[in-house]
Amino acid sequence: MADENVEAMVGYISGNVRRKQIVEALSRGAESIEALGKLTRIPRLSLDKMMEEMAGKNIVKKEKNVYKLTEAGEQATTVLKAMR
């Protein structure tokens, strides 16, 4: 079941260039929403919506004022990197 969940996450992330940019940035460490906006050049409103969606899918989580990948999000990132 867990593998199916990671596969679904990989499909969701790889289906959108901006989601891939966000996950790639977070794979290097936790970032604030402001830093993510600068790193990815995604407009703030779009970024807020994407982060909320990805948090709902257990890809990212917000702790204090920063976002980071969940354990499942890290597994999905590993699979994405292996696909390159």
C-alpha cells in the first residue's frame, strides 16, 4: 500500500513543472514560503495554493514558518531523481 501511495505522489509531482521545482527545492532542506517563491519564481498566490494541495496529499508539511518534505515526500523525491 505504501508503494502505491509513493507512486501516486510521483505521478502527481511529475505532472506539473512547478510542483517538481518546489519538491526539488525542498529536497535540499526546509524553506519559508518567501524563499520558495524566490527559488522557484512562482507567484505567491499560486505557490500558496500548491503548498496547501501538496500538504493535503502528505508530500510537504509546514512546521513553524517553513515547509519541508514529509517522509513520503522524500521517498517520492528519491524515485523522481532515479527517473532522470
